[in-house]
Amino acid sequence: GAGDFTLFVDNNSTTAYNIRTGYDIVRLNAAWTGPAETDAHVASVTIPGHEFSEAPVVFRRGEVYYLLGTLACCVCTGGSNLWVLTAPSMRGPWEFRGDIGSNPTRFDPHSPRNYVMNAQLSAAFRFPPQPSDDDAEGSTFVVGNQWNSGVNERPPGPRAHDLYYWTRLDFEEDGGIKQLQYSENCTLEALARQRKSDDETSSEHLTQHIDPHLMLFFDG
């Protein structure tokens, strides 16, 4: 069938899941080439009040699993919302925690500012704790596609010129995720390991400030 798909590999680095529009969660075989031979279907997750949903992204933070997703929309010019669901395992039970991506104002079908990121969710990635972190679990960032933003170029650019929006997620004490806030910049911090010798390594602290409306170019 058609739809958006994502792959999630659990912390043991051997168990992988395919999550598709809807959302259906399927455990993969050991080679990650298809469903597991037995007990493959793990869960079906729905959003209250919404028949269609897409753009699934899954990550794990501590002992909590997160499933993020958005409204179903065609290309999503102007962006989309960002739903949050959590569970103690990939099998659930999955709890709907709300929409953190819509601006908390009345929806206006003619406004380009209904959604914080002006983007549709694309991916999430995590950094381990850094020296300046106040979160023992490290940092989690999401990236969204600002579909059709490349057409604002003169002359209009191809799809590969569409922008990406980056932002860091802030978590509640109960495991929820706080409402997104628009930002003109995004800071990534990481420890870069440098090779000194065959038996010794050192670490250098790097801080990178980026425009969240980052333009990425792809070949092909």
C-alpha cells in the first residue's frame, strides 16, 4: 500500500520496526527485509477524531517510546501539526498526549502561520548528554520539510531546494513534550572524539549555531 513509512531500531540495535501511515507498527525479521515470521503485527495506533494521519517518526527516551505524526495533507504547503503519543513499549498501550505543533490560535485556512514550524515532520534524532545539558537523557531534535519553499526563489527552485526547519524538543516531567515555540536559530552541541593514538582518544566540545531554515541539497 501507499503512504509514509519510517524505520525504528530499538536500543538493543537488533530489533527493528516499520511504522507506516495510519499508524501500523510491524516488527521486522532479523535481516530487516520483511515482517517477522511470527508475531509481526505489534500495534495499530489511531489519533482520536482523525481517520487519516501520516509522517510517523518514532524514538525512545529512557523507558518511554514516542510516536510523532501529523495530519494527512498533500505536500503540506505551510506546514502541518505535530501529534505526540507515548507508550511503555512498542506494543503499547499508546497514549495520545496532544498536538504541540499547531499555533495556539484560532485556525485560519487562509493563514500561513497556523503551524509553528511551517513544516511537516520528517525525522527526529538524539544527542547524548553534553557537559552543558540540564537533561540527563540528552537532547532530541526534530526536522520538518517546508514543502514548496523552494518556489520562492527567483527563478523558482526544484523540490531539492525546499528548506528544512530544525528545533529542539523540551520535555515535561511526566514524559510529555512541551508546546513548540518558533525560533530563528537552533543550537546543536556535541562532543567530537578525536584520535590521538591507537590507545588514546580525546574529546573536543563543539557548538554549532544553525539557521533552522536550513537548505539541504540532494543529488538525483
